[in-house]
Amino acid sequence: MNFRVSAFLGLFTCLALALLGAATSTAAINPALPSIFIAGDSTAADGMPDAIGWGRQFPRFFDTSKMNVVNEARGGRSSRTFVTEGLWDKLMADVKPHDYVIIQFGHNDGGDLGGPLARGSLRGLGEETQEVDNQVTKRHETVHTFGWYMRKMIADTKAKGATPILFSLTVRCIWKDGHVERGSGNYGEWTRELAQSENVAFVDLTNLVADRYEQMGEAVVTQMFPKDHTHTNDAGAELNARNVIAGLKAMRENAILRNLSAAGREIEVAPANIVALPKLKAPAHTAREDFLRWLNLPDPADPALHSIFLIGDSTIRNGRGDGIDGPGQWGWGDPLAAYFDPAKINLVNRAVGGTGAMSFMAAGYWDAVMQMLKPGDIVIMQFGHNDNGPAAPLHGVGTETEERTTNGKAETIHTWGWYLRKYIDDARSKGATPIVCTLIPRNIWENGKIARQKDSHADWARAVAKAEKAPLLDLNELIAERYDVMGQQLVTTLFADQRVHTTSQGAELNAEVVVSALKSLANDPLAAYLRPVRAPVW
């Protein structure tokens, strides 16, 4: 092939790739609203027929009257060329504090360094460089590693007061023995390592999508790849966009999730192992504030509907990243949502890992719920796992008090039952219905049966519910009965930490018991809101 033909083909290829990614979001950005930006390649770009990125479908899962969705992904770009062509600077010009930037690269980073496309980056995360004469730009260039370009984007985003979120690659339609390829090269793992070293959030889109593809099967998935093994049609783009939303939901980043559209709210949360959250750093108060930014303490999705508010600890709603609850540990509040029709009622899971009846109130979590409560709402409460020790409330249900000084501040401490009664009284003062739960049992066995609590929080919850004439879900006993039938060996597989926190399967079982207990109430206040058939959970 002569030089002119080669040059023409190279120019044609570059032009085609540019056009592939040129149809990015051009809608005006409302500066009064938060924004979520997408930086990536053709697998995220709006694209062209038969080569559509997930970014085209992404905006429909948001209420764009509440949040700008800005897709700046461009076809054919790598982490290197997105920076060197000025696309990154263009994106950054519109980023402001409290915005979000999704960063996803790797499909094109393995290309040549200085040849006809000249888009590759050096492999790895180090500081190595290589000098090249760029055939596209006709300029000399210092090429850095994939990690260097990604770190620049992370640092620039943070410098703007915005939040970077790293995503691993979309999945190529390459199959072997019934299994789809999970990642092109090492870019997914490098992205995860970057997230860990730079202390930013990471969503493992690769495995999330691959799991879904393998459920669907090769024949069905192949129909979504009409052009090649990398680029999807509109159906594939929608599937990928849904999985991006599922990954964002798993991060529990409230400020993003409260701006979802009705279609976005319908998408189920991804499994816990899909997401890695920023680690906490000292000082402690700053670390806690940093964590709370990522903990989804949601508002009601539709303020016009009644709401079920769940309050309690990590056995209702695992924090996944707060240093208390690790990955793979699930609370029953997550799968509980599958039983209720979101068109009829909101399920608002406000439980926080590590809290007890007193600390949940002292930290202001209950005040936040009270501000949202309205007549006809339901409050389901479960405490007890974290209510022992020197910082816990007094034992029992009486009216005794004790004066304590904590961090130089004097306070009056009440009994555990007093705090439970306050939740009940406060809820009723708002016209809401309180429902008391005994704490779920731990994986502790005595004589072939799960150990029940005696003369402790389960009995105290029963006593308070009886005295206050509040509905009671006796989960400590009802779940224990199920465990007894299953046996210790099988039950142990339902606990992620062997003792307190359940896996997703254990959480599903507990949610099933909760719903069964609700149905058995004499006047079940939630009967009208249940789905005819439970929705898929994960």
C-alpha cells in the first residue's frame, strides 16, 4: 500500500471515529442545577446507528429539571487523547462544586503510540513516559501511562470540588464455553486500583454487565452487537445504561439518587461487590462526614405518595464502606423494596450502620425523618444490636436516667425503652403509624437451635410495643424459627461475617419474614401497597 492510500485510510478512520463520538449532549447546562458529566469513548458516547453508547440512554433515568446530564464521551478516544485533544479541558470548564464526573476509559488505550491513530497510552499505573512523533498531530509528544492520565482527571475533578466516579469497561461480545469475556486487558483492574489509591468511588460495570449477559445467553446478547463485538445497538445501550444506574445506586450517593426519574427509581440496586467506596481518613469527624456523603439516606422518591420509613442499624441497611460493615453484608431493608409497588408507596430506607436507639437519635438521623413524615406514613423501627457498652442507653424500659459527660458535654441518658417510646410518640404526633421490630437473631446456636434473646432488647421491644399498643413484628423469634428448621450449617452460609450481618440471600430471607409478619397483623397498614408478585431483587 502506498503512502498516499495509507494516509487517506488513516485520515478516514480518524474522521469516522470522530463522527462516531461527535453526537454528545449539546443541551444548555443550567448553572443552578447539579450536573453529572460523562468522560469516555464510543461505548459511552451518543454514537451512530448500530454503534450506540450507554450515554445516549442515560439521561432518561434522571429528572433533568433537577440535574443536568452532560455526555462528553467521544468515539475513538483513549484516556490519553481525551486529554491531549482538549476534550477534558472542555468538560472541566463546565464543572462546578458538588457536580459528578463519570470517568470510563480503556477500550482504546491499548492502541499504537505514534502511528496512524496515535491514541494508545503506556500500560500500567506508573510514571513512565515515552517520546513519540505523533503521525496524527504531526507533533512530538511525551506519552504517559493510562494511570497518569486517569489520575490527572481525578485530580482535576477534585480540584473543582466535584466528585469523580470511576467505571470499568463495558463488555465485548466475545464468548467461550458459554461465558462472556470480562474485560479487555487489565484496564478494569487498573481502574479499580486507581480508585483505591486515589480514594474515589469505583463501579465494576464489567462484571455487572457480564453477569447480566450470561443470564440472557450468547444468542440473545449477540443480537445487540450488529456492527462488531464492541459497539451495541440501542437495546444494548439501554441495558448498559440501566447497569450504570444500578451501580450508582449501590454507591448510595444520595445527591445523585434523589434526582432520578421514575424510570431510574425503578432500577434495582446492584449487588454490593460491584462497588468500592472511598475509604475514611482521619480526623474522625471529617471521615464520618466524608462517609455520609456516600451513604444514601434518601428522601421519598414521590412526595405525593405515602412512605414507609425504615430506621435502625446495618442489619436493616448495610453501609458498605463506613468501616463498620464490609462488602457483601446486606440488611433486609434492601430486598424489602421488591415487595412494594413504587407507584403506590415510597420505601425510604434511613437505617444507618453502627447506630443504636440512642445514637440514631443523637446523630440527628431521626430529626431528618421527622421533617419528612406526614399523616398516613409508616415507620418501621428495629434497634438493639449496637445498644450495649458504656456509650449505650440504660438497660430496660423504665424511667431511670443517668447524667453522663461525653466530649465535655453533659447529657441525660435514658433507658433503651424510653428512646423506643419516643420514636413511637414522635411518629404518632405526625399522624404516622409506628411498627416495632425485635432485632433479628445472630448466628449463635444453643443445643441445636438459634439462641433467642432473654431479658434484653427483644423482650424490651415486646414490652414497649405492648404498653404503647403499637404493632409488633417479632423478627427475633420468627426468623429464629426459620433458622431452626434450616439447621446451623445452611444458616451459616447466609451470614457474611459468620455472626451478625447477612449476605444478600440472608437479607432476602429476612425481608420475606418481615412481609409475612406484616400480613399477619390484625390491621396490616401496608396490605394495599404490596405488589401482586414480588419484583426481582438484584
